[in-house]
Amino acid sequence: MRAKGAEPLGADHGSLAYGVPAAAPGTVFALAVTGGVRMPPRDGRKVLFGRNREDVHVCVGEDDRKVSRHQGFLLCRGDAWWMHNTGRLPIRLPGARLLFPEEEPVPLPEGYTAVFVRGSSDREHLLELYVAGADGRRPESRPQDVTEPPRMWRLSPEERLALVSLAQRYLLQQPYPQPMAWRQVAEQLAELDPSAGWTSKRVEHLVVAVRARLARAGVAGLTREEVGEPVGNSLNDNLVKELLLSTSLVPPDLALLDVAGDG
């Protein structure tokens, strides 16, 4: 399907994650494995995507009947592009945000966005999007620049030990991990070092202090006000994920649980 003002992108087009050619600010690029389009901004313009190649601008999941024939569309409204889901299944956005069918549309930020449409047998179909920024230029290539390290969080030895125990299922890369309970952490650490006075309350106070410190530094999802009730394991789950993504905790830290009590 061709649309007025759209330029096709071939299936051999490189990933949009590497940037896009110079384009008018607000131009949207949409690309799947079968190709895509480049569409300059104009109020009311649409980019349709879904399984039915003949009726959409970007074909997604052509061989997968779990993907809707008209899965969704991008609509230019004002100075922004908005994503609508008109299919049967939710679309996964960055940050694990799900856009459900017929839910209010979400705006696309400038730059690169990867979204996924769930298909059959745990398949996920990638739709790459890129909205040209105010200067309309492709990001500069910087192959020789020093790699920016992740922001690592400073932990005291006691905090690290308690958090490694709390996060051990994640560090062991178990499927669908959850944080250990305060009691489980206290019992494990007390067994490793009986003289250290580990209790459930002590573990809780240490972990809550770390959560509060990271929340003050701007990490989201670490307070009851943000998460809402019932809280369950959400606060500790979000804390563990931040510590892993920032490489503040890494799998080799599990060795602490073997040697914590060694003199």
C-alpha cells in the first residue's frame, strides 16, 4: 500500500537504531523485516501497520495469524506522531509499557523507539520507529569515543551482602525471578555468619535505606506512592532490576554468599 507523501524503505534498509538520513523535523520512519516507509509530518497523516501487506504501509508478522491484519497506526497530530492499537493483542513499548487495543494513543518521542507485537509460540515481531528531531539530522557516528559506563550505585559491604542474598534468583538467571523474603535473607546470612546478628528487621532496614537513597537520586518505582497498593514485591523487584541494569550487582557477587562467614 502506498500513501501520499510516503517514501518506501526496502527490506535491506539498515536498522533505524543506527540513525536515519537527514529529514524534515517530525518525519517518521517505520521499519519491519519486510521493509517500511518514511513519512513527512502533516496533520492527519497515517502510517498503517499489520499483517495484511496489501492494506498497510508496513507489514508486520505477515506469516503469523496472531498478529492482526490491521494491528495499528501512527497518526500525525499537531507536531507529534501518536501510536494507536487497533489489533487484538497489546503492543509492547519501551519500559515494558503495554498499549492495549482501543486504549488512548501514546505519543512517540524524538529519536528511536522499538515496539513489539506478540505473535504465535512466543514470537515477537519488531517494528522500529524513528522520529526526526528538531535539527532533522542523523546522530553523529562516534566509533572512537570512550564508552560511557553505566551509573553504578555505591553499596556498603553489609548492603551488598544483603542485596546479593535478596537478588540471588535474578543473579542465578532463574526464569521469572522474585526477591527473597526478609526472613529468607536473614536466615541465609545468619547461617553464613552466626555472629553478625542478622535479623529480618536488620535486612529490611538496610534494603529500605538503599531504596530511599536511589529514589532520592531519581530512580523511579522505588516508593509506595509511585507503585500504589498493593505493593507486594514491586519495590524490591524494581530495586533489584536497577542494581542489575546498572551493573551494581553482577553474577560473580554470588560468591559472597559462599564466603560471607569465612574468617
